Amino acid sequence: MPGFILISMLILFILFPGGFHSVDTRIIDAFFALRGELPPDSTIVLVMLTDSDVDKLGGWQISRDYYGYLIHILKEQGAKAIGFDLFFGKPGKQFPEHDKMLIEFTKAAGNVIYANYFNELSLTLDSSITNQNHVDLTRVSYEKIGGVSCLYGHPIALPMPGLLDAAWSIGFSNLGEQEPVVRNVPLVVELNGRLFPSYALALLMTYYGADRLEMTQSGYFQLHTPERKIEVPVDPLCRIHINYAGDLNAFRVISFLELLQNYQNQVGLPFLKDKIVLIAPNITGYTHLKAIPMSTASPPVCIHANIIYDVLNRCAFRSIGLLANIGFIILLSLIVFYFQRKFAAVRGLLFSAGSIILYLLCAYFLFSFANTLVAIFAPAVCATLIGITQFIHAQAIERRRLIAEHQLLQNELSAKKTRLRQAEDDLARLQEIEKDQKLYSANIQSQKLKVFQLRSQIHHLEEEFKKEGKRKDAATDAREIIHSPTGKMADILNLVQKIAGEDIAVLITGESGTGKELVARAIHQLSHRSDRQFIAVNCGALPETLLESELFGHEKGSFTGALARRQGRFEQAHGGTLFLDEIGETSQAFQVKLLRVLQEKSFERVGGNSLIKADVRIIAATNKNLKDEANQGKFREDLFYRLNSFPLQIPPLRERKEDIPHLVQHFLRKFCEPNAAFDISEGAMDCILKYQWFGNVRELENAIQRAAILVKTDGRTLMQRSDFLDEIIQSVAATTREKPLGQTIRTTPDDEILTSIRRLNFAHSAIKQISKTLSMDRGTVTERFKGICFKALYEAGWDIEAATQQVVGSDNADAVSRVIKKMETYMRKIRVEIKSRDFDKAKMQVESKYKGLPGHFHQYLDSLILHFIEEQK
């Protein structure tokens, strides 16, 4: 199988190289991004004609005398080669003297190169096309020596005649047929049997003083100079693979106008001496920008500058050839195959992956430091497929081995079972001998056992029947509103049943926590709209701008952050009920908009123009007296009468004490274990009935939930008066002239432990003595004391000294010192285990600290973890 994969990959690589090359170019682009720009070369200077220059010099086209003046400046400052990436194909119509001046300066300089171009570059020669210009081009072209293969150009476009004669040479600016990103550019093009240099090559020949071109058999293009030969690696069509140094930022760039102004202001231009100067436009709408690996939009002169950079620094890319790439594919595939055969499946897969990664690193090393391109995708894919195939094969072998072992174990198990059945048969025969003697005694014992089981089942069913009776007594005729059948809430629900079938607006008033939203939901459920949506909106929780968008929706782009159209609550509640809670908190500006919607039953989205109809029943709620608010001008009177079609006043919990026992039983079932016999003592129920409950049902629910946590944590099944907050008990005590909690009513295990350990002056043996005295496990006493310390730290704002003073309760220096050490130890052990700044992850890291700690102290440990996380930030 690996051999088949290798051969298939080699065939695909040879027959369809384009697909692999396309992926390799993407990888090479990633290498460019990873490597970054090459060190700058001060030999190359770019003079850019920008939009600003054009505006200041009178617009495009710029008068040609400026170019002549620029040539004069560059020659005077010692520039060694000057190139114009501008095409001067025709004489100027208005100012022929400017053309004459440009020609004279060009001739005087003796080192100026002008760009020309070919209308088309192709792989084949079209014999019907000749040099239609009838100009002798031998001076600006070179003899074709040896078997040079290159692209054919036709027809040629030349600079105007006088300028062509005055120029040192010309160079074509064509970049060839390209992919979206320019990578290969031809250095020479053949026309009528002669070789014409590219714009960059012409500048290099001028710079080096080269007089001859030659293509070698080893894939190099040679420039013959009087002193040496300069070799440039090219492909079989004489194209250079550009090793980009960077975009324009990698070169010395000066604007056209800035250079002229510096010269006029007698500012020195020493950076021009012995340099190659490229003059090119970078003008919006005129310059056709090209994509290079470093940038998606660069002017062509940047590509020519990179070609010159590669030749000057001898860093142009060279490819290793087809045979060498095939060798790399085979070598990497053999290495991966060896690791998979040598090591176990997973370990071999890891070594194979490491080999592929190492090959990618080597490819990057050759790219960055040896300027060499090798095949990347094909070797990596081939090796990966071989590695995966071998891994699957190894897994299959291992699976067959495990199946064989499993079969052996199965056979052995069957043999053991056979022997077991034989032993059981022998035992049965022996037991038959004693059966007659013990039959009478066994029957008696069996009957006793049945009687005991039946009694237990009857007792269990009786207990369940009692619990079910209690649940039925606590049930109400409303599904969610818990109330007494004879109380004030029953009258409210009777009204709800009467008005539910009508589409009349309802205004529900009452204190916070009395269940206004539950009443609204009951109206909806009993109405003919119950099969449609009930949507509740808390008007007091949203600012006016967001509330308008929430209710009416908005169009895309209507305000910052409105990325898409959004339906408002009125649209969503079409055909159903919309509950507007805290309606008294809205501004009068918003009340005007709401009144218009209620009157016309239509609205527009924020930022929209379309009128939207909505059939919605409105139920509003508030804890304010809207009538008084309207009389004082704080609430619109017309909106009040629109909402107050049928008012419902929900009485506070303190005015309907008959509902409290039903609510308590409901909350006990909700917060206690469903299978445990939880109940509440008469003293606790008496305390609940006497308390005023200014937070209404919500406050009662929170109080029962907190007490249930304490009951479950202590392993009890009876909720006692001491399980409620001190403020509740003390408030009841003050009302009924009872003695306050701290004196006689409440003693908890935590209080007993703290009192005992204070009595023993926090000695080292105190925990052991307290566990014996209170008949508690030593670990339980330790964890409860630790929880007491966490709670004290939380209440003291994590100040250890203040927390210690709270725990010790005296000025005993020895006790204070011992408790401080204990607290520092507790905090240090937790701090060192927290490695993450995420609360959930940090909590998992100290999960062991929660195991023995009583549940009512967990909240303080949570706060301590959050405190340590904030310290890290």
C-alpha cells in the first residue's frame, strides 16, 4: 500500500505539476510573511511621481522639461544608471522645445534607460510579424548566443526616434503572463533573432557596464562585464524567480518634487552617487498596481527594483529541478515508512509527524538562507498519506491480536463455567440430603420474612399517603399562583377568570415581589390568546433608546450596532399578550409614542418607514400609584386611562397571612430533597407568620431557600426558627416582646465550636478536645472552624488582622498570633493551587477544599477565590 501511494504521487507530480505548484506558491507566500523584509540596499533609489507632485506641477501630463532637468540633477549628483519607467512614445504637441531639451539632457548624461514594451509575449514565433518600425535596433539589442530559449515579443513599441537615439539603451517593461501574484518576470525577449533586455536588466547592464549576454547550460543567465561575469539563476524561458526584499518601504524612496526642491534649496543629495535611480509614476488611475507576496497593490517599479536587488545581492530564487524534488518525495516517504515500522502505532505517528514538520522547517531554511525553492506540498502529502496508512495498518494488526487474546480468554472462561456448573450440581445433591430435616424450620422463617416485608410496605404506603394529602391540601386552583382558597388572592383570581376572556387592557398594581407577573400570565393562559406568545418587558431596566428598539424593533443601520433588522416585542406578541412591567418608570417622551401605538394599533420600526399592524393585548404593572403620578404631571393622564381599563390591586403578603403556610409548603418542596421528609417546626412557622415581609413573596422564597440550605448541610429534616436570618427573628422578637436571638433563641454548631475553641484559647489540642466534647468528627470540627475563618475574612474585606480580632473576640496576644498563622496557612494553600484567572477553572483547581467544608461556607470560599484572581490581574 505505501508503495502504491508513493508511485501514484510521483505520477501525479510529473504529469500534473501545476496543481502542486499552486499550493506551493501559497506556502511560499506564508514563508515571505514569516521571514519579513530583507535588509535594504542603498544602491537602489526610487524617484516616485505621486498624486501630490502632479497636482503641484500643473496636472498630468507633466511638462517634459521637468524630466530633462531631473536627468541633469541626477547626472550631476553622480547617479550611475538612470531609468524611466515612463513611455515617451510620441513627441509633445504643444512644446516641442521641451522634447528637444529632454533629448539633449539624455544624450549628455550617457547613462539613461527608457522603457519600451511589446504588445504581446508568446511561447511561439509568429513569422508573419516583423519589426514594422524599420529602425535599426542592433544598438539596443544583443546577439543570440547558444541555444537560448525565451519568450517571443511582437510587435515592439519604442520611444520617440530622437529619444531612442539619445538613450544609452532601452528595456521592455512587460511583466509577462502572470498569476494574480507576480512571481516570475522574463529578463530577455527575442525579436527578429535578437535578444532585447528587460527594463531592470538594461539598468543592471548600464550599472555594471556589461556588453554581452549569454545563457549557460546550468540554468544561469550571464552578464559579461570587462571585469567579471555575473550569473543570475533563471528558468528555461529566461525568467527570473523574484526573491522579494519587500514593497516600496524596503527601498530608498523620494518624491519627484521633493528631489527638485532639495536641489533648488541646495540641500545635499549624497545618496544619489553611484546609485541606480528608477523614475516611475505612482498615480491614482494611471499606474496599474500589481500584487506581490508582500502587498496586494504595488506599482510595477517595485517589481523592477526587487529584480535589481536580487541581481545585486545574488539572492534570486533558484529551483532544484524535477529529479531532485522526486528525490525529496521518496526520501521523506521512506523516513516516515521507517518510523511507522520501527515504533508502536502512536509513537511512530508522532515521529512521522515530526519528520514532516522538520522537512517544512528545512524548506523554510532553504527559502530564507539559501534562496532555493523545493517542492513542499507533494512530499508532505505523500508522507502524510503513507504515515496514516501505516498507522491504520498497525491498528488493524493490533486489533486482530486483541481479538485473538479475547478468544483465548473466552475459551478459558467457558471451561471455568463448565467446572462451576459441575460443582454447583454436586452442591445441590448434598443440599437435598439436608433439605427434609430443615424444611419445616425454613418455611417458618420464610413466612416471618414475608410478614415483615408486608408490614414495611404498608407503613411506607401510609407515609406516602400522608405526604400526598399534605400536597393536596397545599394545592391551589391556579397552576402557578400559590394561595389559600379563602384568602384575598382567591378573590383576585376570580376576577382574573372573569376578565381573561375579554381583550380589555389591565393595570396590575402592587408592591414589588407580590406576583404581578404571575397574575398577568394567568390572565393570558385563561384567555383565547393562550396558544400565542406571552412576552414580558421590564420597562424600568432599559434606557429610553433601547426600550424603543426593544418594543418596536429597528432596521439595519438605524443606529450604531444595528447590524441587522430586528423584530420588536409588539411584532413578536402579535395575536398574544404583551406585559409591560414597571410602566411607571418610563419617560413622558416614550409614553407619547406608546400611547399612539395603543390608539392606532400600528407602529414603525426605529429607522423604518413601513407601517406595521399588531393585534396585542396590553397588560401593564407598576409598584407606583399612577393616579397620583398623573395628578402630579409625572405620568401622562391619557396613557393612564388607556392602561387602567380594568385595575387589579395585588395585596402585599403581610395583608394575606392565610397564603403563607401554602407558600412555605410549596417552597419546601421546591428547595428540599423530593424524597426526604422535610418539614417546618411550629416555632419557625409562627416566626414566619409574625414577620411583616416587606419584600413580599420574593423575600419569603429567599428566606426559605437559605434556611433549606442550612437544614440540608446539617443533615436535618426539620426546619427550625434558628435557621432564619437574625433580622427576621429579631424583628419578630421586637414586635412580640420576645428576647432577642443572640441571648436565648439560636445556638448553632458553628457557635458552639467557636465558643469552645475560644474557651480553650485556640490551643493546638483544642480541635481534638472539642470533637470529644461535642461528639463530632475531628475533621468536621476542623472544616467548620476553617469556614468560620473564611466568613470572618470576607466580612473584614480580606484584612487578616481585623478578621482575627472578629474570631478571637478578645485581646489575648497568644490567641491572636495562633489564629493569624492559621488564616495565613489557609489562604496560602488556596493561593498556590490557583493557576488560572478564569473563575470556573480556578474553582476546579481547588475542588478538594470544598469537599469537607459545610455548604453554607462555600459562598465565602468562592469570594476568596475571586479575591485571589483579582490580585493576579
